[in-house]
Amino acid sequence: MDNGLHSYLDSLGMSADIRGHLDGLILAVLAGGPLHGYAVIQELRRRSGGEFDLPEGTVYPALQRLANGGLIESSWVTVSGRRRRIYRLTTSGHAALDHERAAWRRFADAAGAIFAGGLSAAEGGPANG
Amino acid sequence: MAEHSGAGAGHGPIELYLTSVRAHLTGLPTRRRARVMAEITDHLYCAAADLTDDQAPDDMRAEAEAVRRFGAPDEVAAGWLAVHAGDLLRRAVWTWSCTLAAVAAATMATGAGPLLIGGLVNPAVTIALFVATQTACATAAVAACLVWLVRRSCPTHQDAVHVRRGCVVSAGALAAALVLRVGGVLTDHGGDHGLWLAGVATCAGIAGAGLVSTVRQLRRAVSLTAAIRSLLDYRPEAPRTRALGVAARLAAGRTPRSRRVALLVCLVATRVRDWQIVAATTALGTVAAAQLGAMRDGLTPSLAAHGSLRAGVLVAAVELASVPLAAATLLPALGWRLLWTDGIRPRRQPG
């Protein structure tokens, strides 16, 4: 994520957890099929069980930036007399998503191991006696 | 381009919100702004429709809630401008680089021969014209370094626009110089003056575009009628005209016509942008450089006849002075301040 958008999201008070992974989250949602911006936000909220309740206006600049980077592509349709932009993953986007998933898996495994070791120590004394 | 459906048309919360966002997005190109507004409109009406079913039984409350959840207009616009700033800068750098490469290739292809145009023989004028050429070339070189230095930075939208304008001006001036050069070479070899005239026309076009843009900005920025009325009454109210009021007071006691003239001069002086000055001066300098090319050969025999060493030292000193002259007069219009402000580093608050 470039520093300009990063600073902007930071200025909105978006948590570092979401801010740092917004690109990957959006790619993961779009992996399920083409969606428009509002549906992306709804899907993020639904999949996270309401945990990721993003400021809705923040997603669109991120979508534009992903489109500029070639990770997603868009097309326009007309629905109920309104123009609607539909986003879908490109081949590069799928590859980027796979990379994000692998990186997150490594991070989650490593963090989980550290937290699990600390929990054991808290429950039964130091792990090494 | 239709930006909203018939549903909710009028002055409901969504319409008012869209008007506010549109005003904050004036930095975006027209087509992109229309697409952004279309997306935001679609989102808000979708959100309002969902809220009408769930949490806000009436349309107005649903629209108000949808607007609240979307975010403050200035913050939403700032996000878009932040994305656009990067695009702007990258396109400007590529345009500039391609133009520079084309000019360099064409210069090498046509050789380094002088432009045989004009009939000036005055050495002082020749030196002045040569300084103009050196200034333009030195500025082009420094600008090239600058834009490559900032291309990976995260500028604000205003900074990106600033650099883009500088790149456009420099690219246009170089293109005009190229046309002049090619025209001169063809002229030297018995060709017609068509390309030379095209180069002059290009330079005039650049200056004219700068003038038109200045006038348009003046019309948008200040109501001229209101400004004249308030300043002639010596009661400036708008912040923009406050400084102009000082200048108008300096003309107090003179005729109303002279006060109006003073007002208009101050209005232009405070609103014209650096890059517009660059457009005019670089264009004039480029035209003058065309004359210079013809005079270099004429100058050398004159120098030989009138003490070449002293004249040569003078010319060399003038050439050396032209480089800081270029930096002092033209770099501000090309975004030099980015190197000394935090504009080249990630900012906390874009826009």
C-alpha cells in the first residue's frame, strides 16, 4: 500500500490491522466473484462477523489503486438507471492474493505459536522451569 | 453523464452530500470525477435502500444514515485525490522523459549545426539570446533530475499538479526548440521555413495557453465586479481581495480609471502562477534561441576581430551565471520546493 493512501487511512483512525491488510482483504472478497463497491463492503462485514466495519468511503480509493496496479479490473453496468462499477480479479490479482494468503498463514502460524507458548507459561509457570 | 437515478432526486441528504463531495473533488479531471461521483451515488442509494428496510423506516433518515456511514466529504475526497496524485505524477514523468528522449534523438540526428535564421549582428543581443538558450537547457536538465527524484514520492495532489505543470511547460518548450532546430537545419540546406514558423507558432501557443489559463483562473477565483466594487469603496471583505485593497489604497486620490488599472494589475500579479510565467518566458527564450543559433557563427568572427579572449571570458561568465539564473527563476515552477518541504516524504494528511 503506498504511503499516500496509508497516511490517509491513518488519518481516519483506521486500525493498523485493517489498514495494513486492506488490499488483501479486498482481493479475497473479489476472489468469490465480481462485485461492486457496496457489495465488497457488505461482504467484508459479513465474512468478518461484523468485526471489520470499515468507513465505507475508504474502500473506493483502495479499489481504484488496485485497479491502477492491474490486480483488479472493472466494468460499468447500468442498474435501476444508475451506473454501477463492477470489479473482478485479474490473473495478477489471483497471484497477489495467493501471495497474501501465504504470507498471512506464515504470520498467523508464527504469532499463534508465540501466543500459545506464553499462555502455557502463564498457566503452569515458566516453560523451562 | 447522469450521476443519479430519479429516486431521491431533489435536495435530500444524499444530493446535498454529493454536491459537497463534488466540490471537494475539483482537483480531479472531469471524466474521472464523473466516474467517482457515479460510484458514490450508486453506493449511497444502495445503502439507503438497505437501511430503509432495516434501521431507518423513512427515506430521509435512511439517506442520512447512509451518508453518515460513508464518511465526511472532505475525507472521502482526500482519499481519491491521494490516489490521483500518484497517477498524475507518474504520467507527468513519463511524458517528460519521452519528450526529452525524442528531443535528444532528434538533436543528434540533425547534427549540432546552428540555426541560420534572422539577421541580428549585435553581439550584446547575441549574448542575451545565448543566455536564454543556456537557461532553457539548464532548466531542462535540472527539471529532469527533479522529476525522477520525486516520481516515487507520495506527493499531495497540489504538489503533483505543480510538478505536472512544470513538466508540461518544459516538454512544450523543448518540443518547440526541436521544431525550430529542425527547421533551421532544413533552411540551411535549402528547405523552406515551414518548420521554423511551426516552432514559432508552438511557442506562441504555449504562451497563449498560459494566458488563457490565467484568465480562467481569475474568473473562477475572484468575482471581478465585486472585487472592483469593494476595492473602489476601500472596504475589502473577501480574504482574497484584502491584499489587493492595499494596492488600491496606494492609488487613492488618483482618477477612478487609474485605480481600476492598479486593481487589475494587482489582481493579475497575485493570481498568476509561477508556471504560467515560465510558459511565457520559456517560449520567448526558445524563440530567441532560434535567432541565437544563426548568430553563433556570426559572433565568432566578430569576437576575433574585437579581442576574442576578453569577449570569450565574458561569454563564459554569462553562461555560468545562466545556470543559477535558471534555478532561481524556473525551478519554483517545476516543484523544486518539494525537496525542501515534507512534500517529497509521505505526508500524514494528503491534500
